[in-house]
Amino acid sequence: MNEMEMEILQGVIAAVIYQNYENGYAVLRLSCQDGQTVTVVGTIPLPSVGERLMVTGKWSTHQSYGKQFEAEFLERLMPQTCSEILTYLSGRAVKGIGPVTAARIVNRFGEQTLAVMELEPDRLAEVSGISAAKAKAIGEAFRLQVGMRQLMEFFALHHLPADLAVRAYKLYGENTVSLLYDDPYLLMDEGLEAPFGAVDRFAIELGVAGNDRRRVEAGILFELNYNRTAGHCFLPREKLCNATAQLLTVDSSDIEAGLARLLAADRLVEDVLAGITVCYMPRLYEAEALSVQRLLDFGSYSFPPPRNLEKLLRIAAEESGVAYSDYQSDAIREAATSGLLLITGGPGTGKTTILKGILSLYRQMGLRCLLAAPTGRAAKRLTEVTGEDASTIHRLLEATIDPNTGNMFFAKDESNPLQADAVIVDEMSMVDVELLGSLLSAIPLRRRLILVGDPDQLPPVGPGAPFADCLRSGVLPSVRLTEIFRQAQESLIVMNAHRVNQGLMPDLKTRNSDFFFLPCHSEEEVAQTIVSLCAQRLPKNMGISADQIQVLTPTRKGGVGTWSLNKLLQQSLNPPVPGKKERQFGEFSFREGDRVMQIRNNYDIMWKKQDGTAVGTGVFNGDIGTVTAIAADQEKLTVVFDDREVDYDFTQLNELEPAYAMTVHKSQGSEYRAVILSAWNGSPYLLSRSILYTAITRARELLIIVGSAETVSVMTQNAKVARRYSGVKLRLQGKV
């Protein structure tokens, strides 16, 4: 038979060998009508054992797996006979139904089972063991599955990402297809994160003209959102017009008309900064303007010093067991009287000592103080160094999901403010302008606000760099720490961090310290050395276990990027063994015992304390945990983050990634006992001084750089910082 000839197969899914929830790709064993069982591969979203398919495609031969049928089009034929329906439901095709319950349901409703589940789910309560609530839940799960699967097939037909269908269905429900026919650019709405190119191709397939107003407006908003992901709060109007005209290949007059419509509809905001007309997304304009006004308000207010201030300072020094330097004493005095104080400095300059002194002072003054940091790891570290409870900013502001829209909002705001006399926030270099605006709006005026950070580290992932802008503005009260204390001078980690920050090559030759350089001559040698350090050398020679080591790399791609290193480290540190369960997702197989990281904020996912003392919601970008259980029958994977246990549905696994190795960007705000940094060839954008400096300052006891001294030199010399369009500095200086 000609392998390229199109053919139609019809049969029942006998087994699901592999499925990728992100893009809908699956590998199936199909029992055909003629009695043969064949392997079928292709985009077949959410397949279930027992399901009937009519598949159009062609035969091919895979070099490893042999003959297989490549599906190009398919039609789903729901099971019809009682035996087919029983097989389908027994395979846990619908959440809440196992083999025993499936048999009871089919015995009761026979060939009408699926119709009852979809149209009259309340009747399922007629079956023994199914309550009214469970009947309703089964009906909802079945309708959701059918609707989402149909939508995923529609998306696949138009070459749109299958995971986008899941998000769109959650947002628009059963009306998604009709809404998209009316306006395909709805896929660009916030929360969907659709790639513009794919949406634009889809729209053109539906007959949308090149200069259609919907396309022009979507293009303008896409440019602003795209540049937001690069850290920009706004774009100059001229730059926005030129970029959008080039993106859409339309006349500038069409862009100008689109801008006018967006401005009239309040979907865009125009302002003038330093004489230049600029365009903002409304939420970014509001966040920036509010942040600046609140900062100026806090900075303009001062408190009378307590009468016994010097005595309080002496007590604080005695509690800490150190003698404050003059500038440390001055900083703590400033915190007693200022409404706002910015504290900055590199490693070893005494930021922690000052923080402890300020907390002691506030405690003696009877002030209620709240501590926060941008990430869970940073908050945990702040708790460890101060001895006081600290939380993430999101948890402090009580991040909540609106059940009607699915959007996140903060319960704490101007109308429901934080109850505190003082607020201290660490790792401010990670805080973007949107989060800063939300934080400042929740703190009542005439309170004390202490912001601590190191602007020489990497800028926030989100838009703006407000902490650095505040320091550069020169108009807010600030303390810059520059003196490296004697004890810190004994650490080569600290001294090399400061050398790098000054553009000087770090000392790579000194041995018997806390900083080592291991030269390698190839990418493969770098990777193997890193694996050896984690699996054998550091545990055996230095007593540092693998779970106390964090591998960092500037890049995700290549032989020493996170993807390759995680595969190698998993194989070495957590290899497959009989009885250890796994779950394939995409190209990675999650395994019990794996170290994993949450890669996006999920405000409504449930967690419970392992000791059963509390439950709550919310897991945040950068949280690190361990896979403790995988239950295929329940389609869930369990991760423990510190003492919080979280269950992930298999469709949520795109929120996790392996964390044996991570990018330097992802490590911000964290500190590890030992850090191994890969330094090899890569993009000039990623081989930068700020990335090297940030990586070095993540290590508490030991830092090992593995790679090329030339690459370390390139990173040290590359002080280029991508310019971010942000108005914080100009607004603080009154240049509006």
C-alpha cells in the first residue's frame, strides 16, 4: 500500500499510550472494524478508552515505533451500545465515574446513559451511591469535557493552540465558537495569552479584511501588551504607530483612526512625559500614576522622634549583639521618623542588620509591623533572617479570584486597607509597577513604609523597574549602603559579587574558599560536571545533599540550558524505579520525588497543611516543591511546597516544570546553601553582568561556576541594561 495515500479508519480506542494536554497531540491504539489494532498519532484532544473515532489520514513508518497511522482529520462517534458505553465510562473518561459506578449507571439507563448525563444529569441520583450533588458534578464534568473537546478540535482545525481552547472555554463557555466568528480577536483578551500571529491567520481565514477596525485595534493593543512583557509600561505614540503599521501592513491613517477609537472607548490612555506623547494600557497608567502619588505622599510625611530614641537604639544594638556603625544608626533613626525610607546595598553591607534594628525599634515603640516579599522563597528567607513572620505580597493583599470572571483581584485595597503601623518589603527589585500600585493603595497614609532591595540585580519580570527609578529620581528618602563589613570580606562570594558589579573580573583562581571555578572545554563536559557535582562530589566531599544544591543557568535552550540539565539531573538524582509512579506531560515525565517549580500565579488552587491544621488557596510563580504522589486513576499529581500540600489535575501540569535546574531569572529573591552556575556560550542578551551578579548573590555558603572563563569575562563586561519605557522617575521629578 502507498504510505502517502489517504485512508479512513473507524474503530474504538483500546488504549491511550500518550497524550499532551498542552497541544492535544496523542498516541492511541485503535481497534478497527476489520479486527486489526493499529497505532494512531496526531492531534486528538482528550481521548478516552472506549471512544469511537472515524479517522482520516495516511500511513507512515516511524524509525523507532514502526508503522503508524497519522490522523489529519477525525470525527468522534460517541459510544452507542451498552458494552461500548460501559467500556468508555469504566476508563474514567468522566471525572467522578469509576468502573463500579459506570456499571451501575449503564445498568440503570442502558443506551440512553450519555444522553442522560448530558441533558438530565439530576436523574443520575436514581443510581445507588450517587447523591444529588454528585449527579450534578458528573453532569457538569461531562458537558465540560464534550464542549471543550469539540472546541479543541475546532482550534486544531484552524491551527490554534489546543491549550488556548481550554482557557477560551473557561472564559466564554459554550458560546465560544459563535463569539469568535463575530470577533476572532477576542482571543487576544487578557487571560488568554494567545499568539497574535495564529489569531490573525484565523481571522483572515474567516474573511476579516486587512484594515478591518477589529484587526487594527487588536494590533495596537497587541503591540502594547507585547512590549509590556519586555518590561515597558508605555510606548511613545510614534513608535507604537510605526510598529503596528509594520505588523499589520496597513496605512498609518488606519492606525491613527484605530488609536482614536481606542482612546474614545477608554481602552488606551495618552499622556505627555518630558515633552513626548506616550500611550499606555489603562491599568498600567493607573498603576504608575497611583504609585508615584502614594510614594510622594509617604515621602512627604514625617513623624516626631520618640523622646527616648537613643535608648531604644542601644537596646536594639544589644538585642542584635552588634555595634552599629554611624550610618547604620542613622538609617534606623531615619526609619523612626520617616513616612518612607528606601534602603539599598549589595551583599555584606548590613541590610539585614539594619532591618533587625528597625524591627526592634518598632517593637519597642509599640508599632504593629507587617513584613512581605514578592515570592514565597523570598518571604521565607525574610522570616529566617529577621525571626518575624513574613508573607508574599500577594498573600498580604489577599489575592482572590472573582468566580464570575476568573480574574484575580486583591481583597486589600484603599477601601479595605492593611491594619498596620508600618510595612517592610524586601527584594523590591523584583516588584513591578502593577504590584507596587496594588500594595501602596492598600497601605493607609501616615504609616511607615520601608522598601529594601538591590537595583543591580535583574529587573522585575513584569513592567517597569520602580525601585531603581525611585532611587535614581533623587527625590525620596533613601539610604545607600556601600561599606562591606569585615566578616563579609572573608567571603569570596561577597567580594566577587562586588567585583562583578564594578565591572571587574571575579577571582577564579583562589581555592579553599566558598567560591570555586571549574573550567570545561565543551558543552557536554559542563553538563556532565554539573551532574557529577550534584550527584556525587558535593554530597560526598562537602556533606551538601542534592536537595540543598540549586543549579542555575542563564538560558533555557541548548545543552546547558534548563531543559537539557533537568533531564540529565532527573535521570541521575531521581531515576525511574519499579513502583515509582510517573506522568508524561509534553516532553517531560513528572516522577514521584521530582523537584518542581510553579511557573505562574494560581490564586484559586487549594492547598492544605500536611498536619491538617489549615487550608487555603494560592500557589505562586517561583514556589518550589516536591512531587509526593501521582494517582492516574484520579488524574491528579500531588506536590508539597514546604508544609503545604497541593493537588494538580493532569490538565494543570502546564503550571509546573522541573526545578533541578532553573534560569537565573527564576531564582530571584531566593537563597540556597549551594549554587552551581553554568557559564557557557549563549545569547549576548543573557550573558550579562546583572545575570552573573544575581546568580552569585543567590549562594549562601558555596558557589561553583562551571564552564568557560571567557564567558565569565563576557558577562562581567556586558553591562548593557535594556531600556524600559517607564514614567516613574519622570513623574517623581515632576517632568509631566
